[in-house]
Amino acid sequence: MNESILIDIKKLLGLPEEPTTYDVDVILCINSAFSILYQLGVGPDNGFKISDDSAEWSDFIGNTNKLENVKTYVFLKTKLMFDPPTAGPMIEAIKTQISELEWRINVAVDPGGDI
């Protein structure tokens, strides 16, 4: 993966780096996911948001490997908001993955627990 949050998520969504036509829409969805992650206890104490392709994953999660699943979480949340699948079962599968990731992320950041 690239270190740029926006570029990584765009690639996973099947969007090219250029043009930047959908960047504002994708950034809005990414920032919504970061807001939820903040409520789960992940990220900087004062919250986190991106505004362009300069923000990197390490800016959000630091250099820890135990939060690598945050990348998948941000992608799935962005996918559901920006470009949801048309098939109901696919939407439910993504929602199930998101729920599991939220649980695992919560366990990873819980000071009393360790996975």
C-alpha cells in the first residue's frame, strides 16, 4: 500500500489517482470513518481528518502494526458511503465485516486487553 490515505482508498475503490474529480466526496467519507474510529479510541487525542493526498496512515495510527485493520475499516466504510454494492447480500457482508472490525479495533485499543 501507498502511505497516502486518499490514494490508497481511491485505488481500493477502483478510482485512478488522476483526475481528482471525486476527491471531495471520497475525503468526506474517509473523514466520517475517522470520526467513528475516534469514538472507538483510535487516533490522535484531538481527532483526525484529511483534506488532500498528503495525509499518511502513520499520521493516524502511528507506527504500530496492531491497528493495520484500520485501513480495511476505512475502506469498507468509505465503500458503503461512496459506492455501495447494488446487491443486498453484498451490503450485508460488508456491514458484517465492519462490525467485526469495530470489535477487533476496540479490543486492540482497550488498555486492559490485547489481541
